[in-house]
Amino acid sequence: MQKIFLLLLLLVAIPSYSQQKWQGKFEQLDQILPTPNSYRSASGAPGINYWQQRADYDIDVELNDETHLITGKETITYFNNAPEPLRFLWLQLDQNNLSKDNMTDKSKTNRVRDSIPAKFFPLAGDTYDYAGGFKIISVKDATTGKDLSFLINNTMLRIDLPTAMKTGDKYSFKIEWSYIEKDRMKFSERGGYEYFPEDGNYLYTVAQWFPRMCVFDDYEGWQNKQFLGQGEFTLTFGNYRVRITVPSDHIVGASGVLQNPKSVLTKEQIERFDLAKRTFDKPVFIVTEDEAKKKEKERSKKKSTWEFEAKDVRDFAFATSRKFIWDAMAVKVNDKTPLAQSMYPKEGNPLWAKESTMAIKNTLEVYSARTLDYPYPTAFSIHTANQGMEYPMICFNGGRPKPDGTFSQRTYEGMVGVIIHEVGHNFFPMIVNSDERQWSWMDEGLNSFLERETKRERYPNVNISWGSPKGMAGYMKGDKNLMRPIMWDSDNIPGNDFGPNAYGKPSAALTLLRETVMGPELFDKAFKEYSQRWAFKHPKPADFFRTMEDASAVDLDWFWRGWFYSVDNVDVELDEVKWFKVKAEQKDLENKNVKTKTGDLAADTKSKEKATDFNNGPQEFTMINTPDNFYGEFKNKISDGDVRKKLEGKNLYELTLKNKGGLVTPVIVEWTFKDGSKEKETIPAEIWRVNEGEVKKVFMKDKEVTSIVIDPDGASADVNLTDNVFPKKPAESKFEQLKKN
């Protein structure tokens, strides 16, 4: 049967190539991706000699609730697993992004317009008179107590070592430091405090709060990109022991597990806390709303120290306030039972009590099924007034009801979405530890894809169009001069383009890859393989690309090249449709007296106007006997009679497709037949591999077709669906378009 179809292709679907400039859309990525080596293999897996550094932290920190001063001292033990000696170390000082004369402000462009609201004036931030940045008090050798030579370069700190660290060495040093915490409502930063004038209290979300080790790896040595605010963090795994001193009426949530509950919680709170660890159906309140309201009126002069331990994490953050309501519940993830915990002020209710901890549960379950079992013992969701931000085991999330407790569907969807997204970041990049400073898509894009999948599975009443191929078509249709490829350095992506570029477009690409290119089963296996290969390691883009191909046996170089390395868009035009039937057989064994009429495949149809519908009926073509010397190896294996019998009474439709957008894509064809039934089929993107601009393809159908639509659901991100239809529809007037709006 396959050989009959081969002959059909030879007889009917004879390739017809238009003049098209070759653009190499199916060329391999070998010359673009880094050369595989013993550290990172050609399969995309860590190589046999893969290595990474480690840094352990022991930290004491205190927060002054009146002055907002944060003071700390830390001991860092750094392990050199690199196959080379290190004579100096680099640390990140991210708070220096708000110090005087910081690089971020100096490198910003701005302008003065003829009228502008005062608080949006380019230099308005200077009016806050905020003295930001770290004050480094001392840097000392942990063993000898001697001062170490250090140098500050904007948001980076270099420490010169007394002697070079050899492979396998470890070295401990101490740093004392302080800084003034910022008002996040003014600066819109990832951390800071929010003031509540109604009761005179503060809610702190404390992040990037201590000097942290930079990454040193096999790919580029020391991470050396300054923190400019948009590109986030690349960090080293290690173990943390952190003691946090706050007013004794505060409640604290943090990365890691509370080690001293008897010192900071009441007997009743401890009992509730223990109950939450055994409760799987609904959250248990450890601190109720009434108890939190009562605490709002307290102003304890005493201090309490909360001690947390976190293992195998790349960072540490915490939140503290006397306003916190606290609920928690256990989540079943195979043989693990992590504790989902939420802390929020009364201003978050009733929405937060109902949704936050359940959203954590849903996220951990869906992400674990798609990647790897959540390995950490807890996951916090902390309520803030704006934005969302992630750290190991803890995240800060917006979504606040109105003062009367009511909320819109938009607020609900935003709150659920941001919690799923930020909790999901525990997997990317907290566990699969990519370099956010350079490749935002490796955490934001992959995470946005799984966020959308979680909402699709668990929240059927939530809109999930953004981050889908159809939802991103409008963006991809935009001005290419204002866009950057996904494979672009985070800080060099224009601000308005950052969300679509790093979040939405990668999510749409992975959705297309799963639903249309690879299929869910194959994609899910490959995606899980990547997640498990690179758990607690430092993957790069090539490791993702190679693993997805290695684990699926699908060559995706065309896909990465188009979606990740270009700003092309999908725009396939159904340019022409021809309908054919085989003319009734006439006996003419010697192929004499064969006449060709208009409509035959051999006829010159270039001067004929294109058909706009099927009303004229099919064109007939004559099937002649095949010359003996045409068969070659198939001689005596395929008979002309077999072919004629196969085609007898069939409808043949020749489609001419044009790639107007440049991004090669699978072609999804929906057929509607005369009896009202429909059929959908997908043609792989490889149909464009010889001619990237125009292809013709013949389809055989038993029933007559009344209409054809390319990409009927927008699943391929086609930016112009109006030219995807046959019979062609007349263009709408401006008036008709306005009426729809």
C-alpha cells in the first residue's frame, strides 16, 4: 500500500518550487551551540567530569522594626571543586543596586517631556533620599581573625585569598555588614517593607539581604555580570543555618525548616503546627485572623530569635510581621509530605485564607508529576501588596482584595496565577539551577509553561490564553525592530519586551512543542528527563536543547533556530486550492490519442485565474499507462490498475501554502465535508525543509470538501488567520471591524 502512495506522489504531487531565497531554517545548530566536552555531553546530560562549587552559610541577622536597619554577620565556607586553583573569590552585593551612583541609574536613558506627572519624572526616585546599599563593616579570615583584602565593584565584592585554593580545598571567612531596608511601595523592588497606616505596622519581605557567593563554573568561570535590576540571579548551592532576630510579637517565615519552635511559638501554636503536618484536606490555622488583629496593637520591646535550617539551596529569604495570619497543610508527593504554608495580613482576606495554601498544594502536585518530586520539606507563600518574587521554599505574592473584602475575577486570577508561578520557581531555577542573569527564559519561560499547565489542570475557570501560541500571536506580529530573540541577555531586552520575550513566548513555544510538534507523551518524557538530569546542577541553554532531542529522537534544530534565535513569526497563507478527480479510464494501451484539456495536471494553468470556491466542480485529469522504464526497482510490483482502482471516485485536493512570516511551522489542516463532518490533520514542519517559502501538497479524500482552514484554533501562533481559509472570504471593511469591537 505504501508503494502505491509513493507512485501517487510521483504522478500527482510532483514538486513545484517557486523562486525563494534560502534562509537556512533547517540547518543544524552545531556551529551555534558550544562544543560538547567531558563536563557537558553531546546528549545534553552532565558529563563524566561535571563539577560545581558549593558554599555553606552560617548567618546571624537582626531587624530593627523602628529604623528598618538590618545588621548581620555571616561565616561562609567555600568549597573549590573546580579543576583549577582560585586566588580570589567574587560575591554579589545586590543591595548596591540602590546605592548612590549605582550603575543601573547611570545607564538608564530618559527624557523630559512638555508635561509629565511629578512622580513619574525620570529623577523622581531621588526625592526619597534613600541611603541604600551595603555597608561592609569587616571581612576576616574565619580561622585567624585577620582582615582580608577586598575590593567593591558596584554590585560585586572581590576577596583576595591569603593562599590559592587548590582543587578539593575549602576556605571559611566572615563578613559583617548592614543596610537600611527600603520601602518597596516606593521603589517597587523584589524585597523591602510595606507600611500599613491604619494600624501603624510593617510587613517585611527580606531578599538579597546578605553578601552571596557568585557562581564559578566550567562555562565562563566567575559570573561577572553586574546586577542592573532586570536580569536576576545565578547562585551556588549550599547549606544554610540562619538565626533571625525580630521583635518577639512578630511571626517569621523563611527558606528552610524552623529549628526552635518552642522558643518562638506558644504551646497552642505548636500543637496547631504539628496538626498541620498531619492534615491533607484543608489548611490548619496556626495564627488566626483574630489573633493577628490582636497582635497588631502590640509593640513588644522584647526580641526573639527564629532559627532556620535549609539544605541544598541556592539562596535564603525571609518575611516577618506582627500582622501575619498563618495557615498550613501537608501535601502528598509520592513518599514525601512537604508542608504548604501561607502567611498574610488581614488585608489579604478572605481571598488568601481560601486560595493561597491550596494553590501551593496544586502547584507542588502538578509540577512534581511533570518534573521531579518536590524535594524540600516546605513551601511558603507570603502576601505582599504588589509583584511576585521567588526564593527557595518561600515566595512573595500579590493579589489583594478591596478594603471591604470583595475582589474581581481579575484579582482572583492574578493572585492564583502569581502563587502558582512563584511557588513553581522552586523547580526552575531553585532546583534546576539556571543562570537567570543571562537566560531569563530558562526559568521564567519554562516556569510560565508549567504555570499555564497547572491552571489548565486545576483551575478550569481561569483564563490561560496568555502564554499560549494563540495568545502570543499578537505580540509576535509586532514591530521586529523592537523585539529581541528569546536567546538574548536578560538586561539587554527592552523593558516592554521583557514579559513576552522571557515569559510568554517561551511558554507558547513549549506549548506548541508539546501539543503539536512532539505530542504530550513524548514531550513530557523529554521534559522530565531534562528536569531530573539537571536537578541541583547548573544547566545552560544547549543542555536543554540537546536533552529534549536526545530523550525524544526528534530533531528540533529548526524549532530552536526559529523560535529561540529569531524574531520571525508564523504566517501561513492558504494561497490556492485545486480540486481534482481522475477521468474515467479509456483503453489506449499504446498511449495514443491522449488529449489534455483544461484542468489536467499537464495543462498550463498559469494564466488561469485562481478558483475562489468549489462551485465549478473538480477538474479531471487523465491517468496514462506508466512507461516500462519508469518503474526501475518497482517493475512488476505496482500495476497501473492498482493505482487507478485506489483513486477511483476519490477527491484530490492540491493545496498551495506560502510561508509569509518566515517561521517554519507544522501545518494544521481542518477539512469540512459536504455532509457536515470535520477532520483535522497535522503536517510536520519538515514539509518546508526543501522550500522554506512555498509548498504544494495533494490530499486524497473520500468525501467532497466544502471548506478548508489552516490552523483553525490558532495552535501554531499564526498571526493572520484571515488568509488561512478556503473558500476565501472577502476582506472586512473598517466599518465591519469597528462593529465587532
